[in-house]
Amino acid sequence: MFTIEHEFDSTVITLVDEGETPLQEDVVINSFAECVTIEQYDARTDRVNRITLSPEQLRDLAAALDLPEGVYQLREVPEQEQ
């Protein structure tokens, strides 16, 4: 299950684990114009862990989910070559 909320300066997506137990804590994704943050509470340390990705890193992550093992570099294709 997930929720999507549009805030003033970001879009907030919350992923709720509904799988087999033990369940993981919710994952909160904040999408800003300049970056994306991914947060998850860690009960062992009583802290929220945060990862910040640039838009380019997020693009690469999305592409990597559908590619086989290897090393890749995504490049912008000029309009004329498309």
C-alpha cells in the first residue's frame, strides 16, 4: 500500500509494508525540484535514516531496475537524433 500527498514544495509518497511478517517500517519519499529524499525509521537506533538523491541519481536508479548486470552511463539524446 502507498499514499501520495502533494505539499507546497514537494510530493510525499509513503510506502507501507503489507508483506509477510516481520514487517518493515514505512518508507517516506519526498520529491523536491532539486532532490529526492528517502527516509525510514530504525527502531534499533531510534533514529530516522535519510538518503538524498539528485534527480540524475534517481533517473539512474529507475533505469537500473530494468537492466542486467553491468556498468552503464545514461546520456541525453539531442532532439534531432530521436
